[in-house]
Amino acid sequence: MIGEPQEYFGWEGFSAWSKEFGLTPQSPYRCFVEEVLAYATTETGFFSAKLHWSQLQQLVAKIRTSPGEWPEAPGKVLRVLFPDLHFIHLSRADTPRQAISYWRASQNRRWWNLGGPKHESAEFDVDFQQIRWCEDMLMADEQGWRSLVDEEGIPTFEVVYETFVEEREQTVERILDFLDIPHQQLALPPSRMQRQADALTEEWLIAYRIVRDCLAPLPPRWEWSSAGIVPVDTGSGCGRELADRYAPLSSRGAPVKHANARVPSPLVRTSLQSHRYQNTLFEASRPLTEIVANRRWQRRLQPFPHLVVQDLFVPSVADQIDAAVRKILENEGLPRIARYDATGWGFPADIDWPLRLFSTREWRDLLSHALGVETSPFVNAGIHHHDAGGESGRPHNDLNPVYFAEVEPRDGTVMMRNDLVDLKSGQPSKEGISVTRQVRAVSILYYTANPEWHEGDGGETGLFERPSDPPDRPAWAIPPVNNSLLAFECTPNSFHSFVSNRVSERNSVTMWLHRSDADAVARWGELTLERWHESPPPQEERPRTDSPPEDVVAGPRSD
């Protein structure tokens, strides 16, 4: 109906199709374009081709070698070659995942899978620096396309890959409508393309999100080699330059040596070895690279996505955190948490090392990136304590709105100030205090100061499929082993709760990262947010499916 779009204008396509058309290297490139049009135009007059940004650069550079006057702007060149030009612009929302897919395919040369046996063509190490450069390249190419469309006013239909996968027929029908092609309701056959992402992809994705901002951005000039992207000496005048988004690929120059973050595959680690933060975490001036011991973080998908990390910190730091928590438990007299069988103590804004670690921007960024959640500077952290024999809590999701005083950040973070504003109602303690509403985005539990845990002791954090599930029968249970961590994004389905501790007390550093109120409402809807019992009801009754009203979370709970 609209042709079969192929990559006619890439280097490999040009070589193969030139032979097919009987063209010689001396043939003008305009002849090649005309042969492609004659071959691929349908009886209904449609011609379609697949074109990457780098292939557009090659097309424009080659056509300018043909006789005649050619416009300077690439978009105008396309309009000369292809009258009545329309774009179907395919992009991906998850650029880190796209970059991993791109780099992995560039190494194993497996760009698609039509159902054959899956195998790697050769052993290779994961290189997070290469993945970062691939992501930067893909995002720069994306910006190039959008700039071209804006400058030339080319009619364009936007397709997001993640949406297309879920709505194939509907997307194709919308494309046909965009092209003014009459059609009936479509029933497409199953796609021959097989998903190539696997467990290794998921491991790399977790690690990459953690280290991404620690890696060098794509250099100004670069070129492809068998190993991937190679920076090019800026004095050589060679390579691809991002500053000129229309510049063609030029001849190869001498590469400069570059640092990378390579770790053996498949043992993927959250490697930070190539980076030292300019802002240190604490007075001891120990960078995060020296604090985090375990770089292999487990990402589990059931019953909802969450991270589990064993032996998180180096022993000396874990011991200092343990001692600091025990001292607070002994001396502070923790108040009881309302409607919850536990006591708690919130971190003050000026808390000292080692607990100040949990209030730094670097720690917040580490967990945000690991989960792929964009968070605001506002953090609520403290200690939760359960006496032996404590009652199980009710499954809840932590998707609560809370209120912060807008005060000067410390270490890039604004801590909860209960002395200035009530976290549930937003009522300030005195006039002149500016208040902002945030919504919990990430829940984090770091287990510490606990007796040695054994199977059957209880005290786990239970993860549930539904809020109505029995608290003592979680789908998954995370034991409170010292120096281990549980973290997850707060969503309408992140149901979790404390499971009764039959033998020993249970302690944890419990904290929440937050997202802006506007982001949360746009993502989940106002009526989906879990309201405190003390808060006034919303204007409209919130629909609930399988959870009675009394299951609404009623206190600063996350365990």
C-alpha cells in the first residue's frame, strides 16, 4: 500500500543496491536516487524509505557531488529529491534502554531477531562509557530531526516505540489517516520481530542508571570503530562533530586515549570507579566510590519492581551506622507512630556523620538513578523500631502527599522539618514559612542495628499484589539482614508492609525521596494519591476496587 521502507541510503544499502541497479562507482549519486525511486515506488505512487540521522548526512553529502545546484539546508535537499515529503518519526521514550540495545547490537552485530536461535557472536565486556556515548549520540540525532522538522515545516507523524509495541493496529491506522489513505479496520499478523532484551539487559540497565551521570559526555568529535565510539583528536579535523549537526562523516583521524568503565560480562556491577564527586559526602571526605561495597544490585519485578542490595556499605561504614542507630535507640526515647505498632525518630536537618550520608544529594541521586525515577530535593528520613512481637502492618503503597518547609538546602537536599510545618496538613508553625506539597516517589529501607536474622524470625518487609492480601502472606518477603537495602518507586501498586517479628526487635533507616506535586498528579491523578486520615476528604469520592477505606496508610510507614 505504501511501499516497503528499507535503508537504501546508508553505506551498506548504497553498496548493495548500486550492484543491484548495475551502477558503477563513477555513476552520479542522483542516478542512484532515481533508480531507488523507480524500483521502490508503488503502483499507487507511494515511495517510503527508512532513514537514520547519520544516513541523512550521508545522503546530503553524496547528492551534492552530483551535477546541479543544491540547497544548503538538508531539509530543502530532501524536498527537492522527494516532493510532497512526509515523515513518520519513530522515537523511544526510554533512551538508556535504547542506548544499551544499540551498543550491544553494535558489538554482537545482531540488530534484529526474526525468531532464530539467540546467541552472542563473541564474548565482550559491558562498557558503560560507550553506552553513555551511544545515548548522547541518539539524543543528539533526535534533536537534529526535530530541528529539521521545525525549520522546514515538514508534515510529521510522531510514533513512540513503547506505545507502538502495545498498540500496533491503532498506530498503523493513525499513520494511514495521516497520509490520507482510505482503509478498513486492520488486523495485523503477529510481528516476526522477537524481543532481544533479556535479563542481562535489565542488569546493565540498573547499573548504567546508577553510574550514568558519573561518566564523560560524548566528545565534540568522534568516529565509529570496531570497538564503538572513539574520540578524535580535535586538531586532526576528522570525525563527526555534534556542533554541526549537518556535517557529514569525514575521514578517520587519530583517536585519543579515553577512560572507560568496563566490567566483565555477565557480572554487572554498579561501577563508579572512574568518578570522584566534587562535593564529598561528609566531613571525612570519603567519596561515594569508597562507601558502596556491593555494586551488584538485584532488580526484581514481582510483585512490583524493587531493588535489593546485600552488604551495601564497606564494613567500617556499616559498623558506624549501626553504632549511631543503637545510640539513638538507647538515648532518644522514640515516640510511637500513630496507628502503627512501631516507634520512630526523624533525622534533623543538621544530623552528623554517619547518618548524614542518607541526607546528601549524592545518595539521593544514586537511588533515583538506580530506579529510573526523577526526584526533587525534598527528603524525609529517620529510624523505625519494632519491639519483638510487633504486629504486622496493613499493605499500603506509600503514595502519600506530604508537606515541606521551603528552607535552604544542605548538601543539595531539603530535609523534613516537623518543627516548621505539619507533614500531613501543611499547617506551618508560624507565619512567614513557605510550604510546598510533595508526593512520595521512592521508599528506601536500610536494615541496621538488628540481631542476627534466621528463617522464621519474622520482621521482614512483605511485598504484596493487592492491599487486601493477608499481611502474613506476602508474595515476597525481604529479611531485615544488617547492611542490606530495599528500595522501590512509590506507585498505586507498590503494596508493602511490616511482617510481625516473632523473636527479635527490628530496626531500619527508613526514608522517602519525593517528586513534585505536579509530576505526581500528572502521572497518577489526584484521586489516586493516598490521603492521611487526618486530612480532609477530596472533593470527589476516590474510587477503590479491592481495599476498604481503613486500609489507607495512616502514618509515616514504609516497612
